Amino acid sequence: MTDFNGFDHGCMSRALQLARNGWYSAQPNPRVGCVVARDGRIVGEGFHRQAGEAHAEVNALNEAGELARGSTVYVTLEPCNHRGRTGPCSQALTSAGVAEVVYAMADPHKTASGGIQTLKDAGVRVRGPLLQAQAEKLNEGFIKRCRTGLPLVTLKLAMSLDGRTAMASGESQWITAEHARRDVQKLRAQSGAIITGIGSVLLDDPAMTVRAAMLPLDNAAEVAARQPLRVVVDSGLRTPWAAKILHQPGNTLIATAAERAASNAYPANVDVVAFPGADGRVDLAALLAYLGAVECNDVLVEAGAQLCGAFVEAGLADRLVIYMAAKLMGSQGRPLLNLPLAVMAEAVELNIEDIRPIGKDWRITAVPVKAG
């Protein structure tokens, strides 16, 4: 349906803006914003802050109060139609007596969808989609997980201007400056899981946490309180008990190809799960399916050239975020990715979505071009 006027667009744009308030907190639920309008003005607004709390529609209806009766509601996602941690929003809307609902996109979640038809059956006028592309951009990971069972995978990489990620010795701290490192904290904070490799653990002993002191947000402490799941890809189960990554707030998963279960050798917040692949390495596709099953929408991979190259080679990387420093590290330095390519026809083609300065460095966001 395309009969939308300027007021419709304005209200939905405001709902999309509200949805961004849940950018770091709504997962595993989608980021949703809602506006209630009546007589040419907005009378209620809301967004979904985190799982278990009221959805955007309920928050907006509560703010509108009695003015919700006979109103038009603008919501960035089809109202849910099931009882999960909270009740169905389709029922809340009909109980409030709204006259019309305008939605940005249909709900890809099989259990939660169906709200549009429920509203229509109750006599509520429904229009949409409106600003669908913008709404989908808000929830790419949620949409992918609902449709495929897999999370959206972003590779975070840092390199010099000549494409090197470490010196020949393995030394890599710090390629980029502080502004870029702060920007990475936002990538971590919006992720359900952060994956690194055993090589990085043994060489750098990283904590792989969201650090409030480095997070450039007004509510940094609140955001950092929800630590993403940390994942170590460790085929041979070599992660030492003393590794920093095992002793941070939140939980850590060691993904191994080893058959023996040794979870009792690690702290209580550490799980060891086997994902044996045919080559004796961790089956990365199986690992991602596991992360999707535990409701990770977005996964960030912060690892070395070997593991990041394996994700690209397997076609499992959805996006590359590359921080490029204005320095040269020389021909002996390690490459951005380990990819066993021999001829130009095997080159991995990328679409560059965005290039922008981050302090002294540059951030390049690129998406692999899918075959076919």
C-alpha cells in the first residue's frame, strides 16, 4: 500500500528514531519504536528497551492514555501476536481502541507474526509497509536469525595502509589509534557474541569485554553491564585456565573440535562445546547455528588472519568492518586474511557500503558479493 502522506512519513521516521534507543539493549528481541498520533499530532511515544520489559506499542499506548482510542499507531515492526515474556501487542492495541495501525515491516519471527491479520479481524485498519528498508536496517541480525537460524556475522579487522595486521613477530598493538578502538567498543556492545581464536588468546591474552571507560555513550555503564557471550574457537582445547577471557563478567564458550569434555577444568561461567569438523577443526557453520539457537542476533569476530580468513572462505562473513591506519608496516608483516587464492578469478568481490574517518584512522565497511 502506498497511500502515505507527509504526516505518515514523519511519524514513522520518529518511530524509527525511537527504536534506536534500544540499539544496545533490546537483543535478543528486535529494536522497535512506536508513535501514537491523533488529530494531526503525536500523543504517545515508546520503544522496546530490553527483553522482559514492555514492548514499544505498550509504552506508547501508556503515554497516550485515553487519547489512544481512535488513534493511528505507527510501529516499526508488525505488532507481535503471541504471549512470550509479555502479552501480545496486537491484543493491547485492540483493547486500547486504536482505529488504525501503520507498520514498517512484517515480523519475520514465525511465532510472533500474525499481528496484522489479528488487527484486521478486529476491525482495525492496517496499512504498510512504510519505510521498510530503514526498518530492516535496524534489525538485520534479528531478521537473518529468524529466516535462517544463523546470526549476522561481522568481521572486525585492523590494518595498516599496506594491508598488514601484525608484524612478522605477531606484534599488533596498536595498529590504530584510540578513536578507532573506542569505535570497536560500540561494535562489541551491539553484539550478542564476540568470537576470537585460540591464537589470539595465546598471543595477546585479550579480555574481549565491553569497557565502559572506552565506550563513547552517555549510558556507557548501563550498556557495559550486559556483556556479550565470549567465544574462543579452540580446536585442540589449548585455552589455559588463567586466560583473561575466562575470568571476566558474563559467560565464555570454548568451541572445540576435541571429543573430550573438559568444562570442569574451567571456571563455572565457562562452557565447553564440541563442534567437530571434517578437517579436525571447529565446524564454524555449526558454531553459528548454535549461537543462533541461543538467540544471538549479531556476532562480531575479532580474530587473526587465519580464523577471519576461514569465515570468509566458508562464505559465513556477512560484513567486514576494517579500520585502516595511516602507517606502513612493511612486506614482512602479516596479511589481513589468510585466503588460499591462486588466480584472479578466485578473488572475493566486495561492495563497499561506507568509508569514513574515525579520528586519525579510516573505517571501511564492506559486504561480500554473494555468488548468483
